[in-house]
Amino acid sequence: MSDEINVPVVELSHIAKRFGSHQALADVSMRVEPGEVFGFLGPNGAGKTTTLRILLDIIAPDSGRRRVFGDPQPLEHASRIGYLPEERGLYKNMTAEAAIAYLAELKGVPGRIARQRAAELLKRWGLGEAVRRRIGKLSKGMAQKVQVLSTIAHDPDLLILDEPFSGLDPVNQQVLEDLIADEKRRGRTIIFSTHVMQHAERLCDRILLIARGRDIFTGTVEQARRLKGIRIELRITGDPAPLARLPGITAMQVDPDTPGRVLLETEPGFRADPFLRALVQTGIEIDRLRMIEPSLHEVFVHLVGADADGLSGNGARSDGKREATR
């Protein structure tokens, strides 16, 4: 593991990149601390893959600063990095064990140890029967799991996974979530990009939201949720009109199909205590009250509106960005 003290594993500062007339990245900054699971979130086409390729020195930025393990030359630390690209690719005539071992050897693992690690990883993650099977004979999901395992076989300090859940069925998505959690327990620093917010909600210590090549929020999932108000579902007896005037309420909807059911929208940073005290004072008879936190998908839609197309749900600054204080 890294011996650096108080040095972020990854640091990007105001990265910009243009391809011809297309501004892929306008202003992206990222700081990832040792041992974090960091989610890089945004719709397809937002600039996630371009950012990760710049981070790895696969392409150069037009402007901005990049450091990995405190070094502006990430390729000097290739043996400490495991990278799963968005475009998958394995040699179809190699066996699963040989494919993993080969990529581990490229990162400096001796051949015998590489083969041993490959076999152990395949067995640990439910592919023991595929050790000697050729990649071309595996299902798409199994082949993708093999590629993920090849990313960790050389025991890297930093894992960078570009849309790792894409193409996996729900069972294998859970296996991958378990693998990421396991690598975190081993002290790895992990960055993964995704347009599916639920994975980030379950796995990430912090997230970065990106849209149209700009970062719009960095912080924890809970900090992100505070950027949008919660919903309150009530079942009441009596006139609902006073509910619309309670502290923090921005909108009220009465369900026409369910007698007494009322939905309230609240402002960002909503505080429950003043609301509940005022609710008691209305004298309305409450049969049920439920507070519903917004999902990350709802937060993103709240922040960027139409730019959220391509997403899946299954503190303001002068430049328009938001960053949570820690």
C-alpha cells in the first residue's frame, strides 16, 4: 500500500478536454483519499470515460492538473493500478485462468504466482468450473467477471472500474458489489464510474456527480440528498389545507383515489422538528406519517434537469457547482 501520508491517491484539478468541436470536459476536479470507494456518476456521454483515461495518462488533458499517488506521471505507477475499461476485451482462445494470469504477469507478478492467484480468484468468486474453459466459450457475464478478476490479480492499491456493472444480470451485479466491498476491506482505493445510481448509494464513501463535462457535486450520498427536500406521506382525518402552510413545505398534493392521503414536498435542508411541532398544533388527526428521502437519481434530476437523460434510478458556488463541506 501507499506510504505517502496525507497525499490523495488521485487528484484532478480543473481538467478540460476538447475533441474537435466537441467539448468533452469543461471543468472537472476530483480528490480521492486512500481507502475510499469513490463513485463517479453521470449520464452516458457526460465525460466519465474521458476523465478516467486522462487520469490514467491514456490521453492528455488540454488544461488542468493530474496526480496519481502524488505523481503527475500515472504510468510510473502502472503496477499499483488495476483498470477495467468500458470496452471489454480478452483473448477468446485463452482459458480463464491463463487470461487472468497473463494480465497479472504484465503487471510484474511472477508466472507461477500469477497462475495460482488466477485459480484462487476464479474459485472464490464462483467460477471454479471455468478455470480451464476458453474465454470464447463463456457467457457474457462470466467473461466480464473474468475481466474484473484480471483487474485485481496483481494486488493493486488503486482500482479504476469504468461502468463495471454494465451488461451484468442482477445476480452478477450483486457478486460485483460484494467484490468491491471485499477489496475495500483489504484497504484498496476504488473509483468506479456508473450511470446507475443504486450501486453508488450502497457502496460509496463519496461521490462526484458530472453533467456536460462539469462536476456539479462532490460529497457523501447523505450530503447529496440534502440538496433536495424529502417527501412526506400522510394519512389524515380532516381538512388538509393547514398542511401546506407548515414550516419547510413547498408543495402539497391530495391523492384523489385514497381518502385522507396527502403528499408534501419540502425544501432542501428540511428540518423535521419545527415541522412536527407545527403539525401537532394544527390539531389534524394523523393516522400515518412517513418521511421519504430522495434517491440519488432524484437529486441529480433536481440539479441538472434535462441533462439527467441517460441516468438510471433502478453548498452552491459562484460557478454553479456544489461541494459539500466535510
